[in-house]
Amino acid sequence: MHFDVITLFPDMVLQAAKYGVTGKAISRGLVGLSVWNPRDYTLDKHRTVDDRPYGGGPGMVMKYQPLFDAVSAAQQTRHEPRCKIVCLSPQGTLINQALLTDVSDYEQLILVAGRYEGIDERFIASVCDEEWSLGDYVISGGELGALVVIDAITRLQAGVLGDEDSAKQDSHSDGLLDYPHFTRPEQLSVGKVPAVLLQGDHAQIKRWRLKQSLGRTWLRRPDMLEKKTLNTEQEKLLKEFKIEVDVK
Ligand code: 4HQ
């Protein structure tokens, strides 16, 4: 997967992507990352990327031409057949693990990170394939959205995570929240490690973890559980969990 980010703040994206899993994946050549600054594609001496909104109102709007030429430059360096152009905005489809898994086998993802009040709608309508949103809140620019997408998709690429901590084990990958984690020491003043995790019975541990995942999803994210059909074992474990937390 090669990521191209169209951004007025290329260093923000490059710096943030250097850390952790994404940084290692880039240095190992498992994913690629390039940044394209629309300001470099302006044609006037002031290098203008924004202008006042037609109809009035506050703030500025990103102009079509510098964005179009930046995207064209990103497309021309590589002519990948499986390429998607995505704009980050609060008007987009909510990003979830299933959406990101769907595009994880694309060869190129061009992420357009807007600033100011937004982007000229004609660019979104005619150049972008999709509009994606991080969530129902407003942030100051699309860069953090692009970084979220890059991080989550990088984790899904072959060879990025070790077999041990495979993306298949990530919370959300099976539509459930993660189970609770514990490490040493066994006893703390605020509580002890559940006994089942200390006994080394791996079938029991697996069962306990699945029960916790089901129970926490039921308590915290009933919307996720409604979208899922539980098998007989999962139904049984959730029933046990409800009895154990004493709410039936
Ligand atoms: N933006 N998810 C960029 C967002 C946003 C979101 C606001 C994107 C400002 C110019 N991006 N515009 N929510 O709030 O992705």
C-alpha cells in the first residue's frame, strides 16, 4: 500500500508517521508514504491556496486548482490500478474497522486533508471517490484523520504485526471490544489478577476472554452487539456474564 497525503502541513504528517508501528512499516518498505503540498501547485506569486466563500460567511475555502494539481502529481508518479481518492471531512462516512479492512488491499490511497472551513465542493464531487469522517466532532484539519487511516490500514498489511499480536486479535476485528489485560505484579492494593489467567489452562483463558469481550461490548457498546449474530457458545458465555455481573 502506498499512501499519498495532500496537505498544507506535510511535516506534521511525516513526523507523526515516524513513530511506532507506522514508522517501522515505512522503514521496512511494507508501506509507502508521500506528501504533496497544494501550495507547491499554486500559479500566483502569493501562492494562494484559499479564497472567500461565495455567499459569504466566516472563514476561507480551499481552492480547486492547487488541490487538483497536487492530486494529479500524486497519481502521475505511480499509476496504480487499485487507487482510491479519499477526502477527510465530518460530512463523510464514519470510519470503522470494516471500511478500513475493505480498502486494505488497494495499492494506492490518496488522502486529501483539508484546512480552513473546507474544500470547494466541486473538488470533492469530481475528484474524490469517497468522503470519510473520524467521528461526529470537528477538528481543525484533515491531517489527523489521514494519520488515523494510515495507522489503522498499516496494521492490516501483511508482515507489519508479528504473528503473536496479529491484527486478527485486535479489538473490533471481530466486531467486539477487547477483553481486559493484566501484567505483573499479581497483587496490587487496587486489586488482583483474575485467577483463571494464572492457572495456565489455555482453553479456560480463551473462554474467559471471549466472555469478557462479549460482556464489555454488551455493557458499553450495545450498538455493536445488535449488528452481530452470536453463535451458541457466545450466547452461553454472554448469559453467564450477565448472571455474574448480577443484572440478568
Ligand atoms: N475536519 N473527520 C477537515 C474534521 C474531520 C472529521 C474539519 C476535516 C475541517 C477542513 N476530518 N476540515 N471529523 O473535523 O475527518
